[in-house]
Amino acid sequence: MACPGEVMKAEQAVFDMLAKVKGMTLTGETLELLDGDGKALARFDKRLAQ
């Protein structure tokens, strides 16, 4: 069963971004995924579930 079109587009965008990742930094509780030029492609901050 396929996902709705909007979900599939979002999923493909994430996969495309992940394919460009060449490095990462971890500062405190923040993870950044970086491209080959050191530009941040994505940033993730630790958050506690409530």
C-alpha cells in the first residue's frame, strides 16, 4: 500500500537530503548533518517526550 502523494514527496526529500550528507557535528544536544562544504543540511535538537 502506497502512502499519500504528499507523504511520499516528503519522504523522497528526506532521502535526497541524506544522500548529500558528508559529515556531522554534535554540539551539546544538537546534531547537524553537513554537506561537503560544511553547510548544515539538517539540525536535530534533543527534546524530551512529554
